[in-house]
Amino acid sequence: MNDNDTTIARLRAQVQGFIDERDWRQYHNPKNLSMSIAIEAAELMEHFQWMRTDELGEVREDPAAMQEIRDEVADILWYILSFANAMEFDLADALDSKMVKTRAKYPVERYKGRYK
């Protein structure tokens, strides 16, 4: 499986199948899932917590660190997919809608190369 050949629908179905096989839907409510997203995001941040900016490139050269980071990102994605399933909304549509708002808020001609 890779990004080029995998749809969001397939990922959502994979996560939902795992949850359903274990009868975990009862625990996967929006409150618990939103908390899980935040917890996993914090675990990802831990990998970079005391690292200086000039040390960030070294992470890519460390296979063990990269695997841990990949696992944390996968956990975040897993919970996001599960959250979208529980709330019954389309992730691609949500992202597209948000991008429209963000483009209007930060027009290229005003913000290119700047954050303020």
C-alpha cells in the first residue's frame, strides 16, 4: 500500500474493519477520538521537544527515530480516520472546504514568503 494507489475510503474502511472486528465502536465516540488525536500529536511532539532547529535534519538519518515518528503519525491518522467515520463526514470535502477559506484568508499576493 502507498499514497499514490490508496484512497481515503480504503483507509477509512481498513480502520473501521479493525474497530468492528474488536467491537470497539462503543468506545470510539467523538470525545474519546478527539482526545486520542491530541494525545498522539503530543507523542509526536515529544520526539522533537528538546531538539535544536539545526538538529532536525539528523532525524531523517536515524532509522529507529524515523520508525517511531512514522508510528506516531500513523496513530494520528488512524484516529483522524476513525473520527471522520464516527462523525460521518467526508475528509476530502472537509479539507477542500477549509482550503477555500484559507486561500481567502491568506492570498498569495499578500502572504507569499511571509507569515504575517
